[in-house]
Amino acid sequence: MYRGRIAPSPTGYLHVGHAATFWLAYRRARAANGVLVLRNEDLDPQRSRPEFARAMIDDLRWLGIAWQEGPDAGGPFAPYTQRERREIYLDEWKRLRQGGFVYPCSCSRKDLALAAAAPHENDANDDEPVYPGNCRGQRVNAAEPAGYNWRFRVPDGRAVQFTDLHCGPQQFIAGRDFGDFLVWRRDDVPAYQLAVVADDAAMQITEVVRGADLLKSTARQLLLIEALGLRRPEYFHCDLVRDSRGERLAKRHDALSLRELRRRGFTPQQVVAALEQPATLGQAFDRAT
């Protein structure tokens, strides 16, 4: 059975760019007569807020997106809120450590506070910079991950390849296009890459629909999937929605949030009609607001 998912982060109000991705995921699940899962990706303790979690469910319901499993609907793979799934991530970290795939890193990085959030939520180049490998030889006898930034050791020079259902064949070179990436933060928070891989596997997701800004993250996640011996889903990376200036939408674009569009009197039907034309979506709403 087809199993898709939408995975918003409650760090702000959802904008029409999120809506375009989630609407596409909903349509693809419906067309396949499959199941759609809503997952609350609230790992970031500094930025995630309960009011945003409530708002995202309310806004998506208002738009007409329906899911069969989620925090508000339950399901066989509950809980569907990431903060409640720590033991699952911890088990996967232990497997990676026992297999020699990860190592502790004591380097200081200014952007570590953003490491738990999805890369498309970051402001610093929207991606994790290539790590130079300073701590690759470091060893500690740790039964728990707290206190270190744990990194996945990528196979330098290896071409990670996959065929995206929308963007076509993709290839990223480990050690060049991306380096040893975080799987666990020193403040004892599992990082985005590990949590997503663990959750997609545990929830038996067969197709991941998300923005094209996460293509490189897919290469990282495929290495994790391989190391953990998990099943590999299909991927569909959709085009990003941009405003009238050509800038990619972010949660700072308050005028284009679903909440603000609702306040201004837009109907779900008007928003959905615009979502069907993603190439001009941002510009259309930018003019309207």
C-alpha cells in the first residue's frame, strides 16, 4: 500500500510554499488510494511552540487536506510527534555507534542551534556546511549521546545516486558535496537527518514528497538507510515556491502564511486553485496581499 506523509515543523505559521508541497503529497496519496500520515516534527526545543502545532493542523484541515494517521488522528505507528519518539532515535543511534558509523565531535559551531531543524528552515545557506573532519579520530566510551555532537562518517568519494520521481537522476559525492553530518546534538537532541530516516522507516512510508531544497539531504539519508539496513522509499522533490522577487518563501513571509490569507478573506477554494499552478503561486499571492 502507498503510504505518504506530510511533516510540518511547528516553528511558525505555514505559508503557501508549505501548502503547495503538502497539497501535492495529499493528491498523490489520494490518487494511489493510499494512506497519508501527518508527523509533527517538533524536535527543535528553542523554536517549536504548541500554538504553531495547533495552528498547522487547523490550517491544513481548513485547506481541505485529510490524513488518516497523525497526532490528532492516532494510528498504528503512534506517537506521531517527534518529541515523544526519543527512544526510537536513541535505538538507531546505538546501532550506528555499534556499527562504527558515527563518532563524537567536540568542535564548536555557531549554527548548532539549528541542527535539529530541517535544512529548509535554516537561514545559513540553507544547508549543513561540509565538515572538515577534525574529530574523525576521536573516541569516547559513551553509552548515551549527550555531551557531544555525533556525526555520521561519510564514505569520501562515493557517489550517492538516486532517481527522483520529479527531478530525475541525482548524484552527490560524499566528502565533496556534503561532509560528515550531524545525527545527534550535544544538548541531547536528535538531529533532523536521523529522526526523519527513523520515522519514515518506522511509519512504513513508501514515498517522500518534499521540496527540491532537500535533494542533498536525501543523499545523506540514503547513507543512513544503508547503514541501518532500512527499506528505501521513493522520493518526489517538488519545485520551490518563490515570491514576486524570486526569493524562496520562508516562515518570515507572514503575508503569505495560510493564517494571514485566511484573515484576509481568502477561501480554501481560492488557495487550492492557486496551488494547482505552483510556478506562479508566490507571485499571485504576493500581488493579492
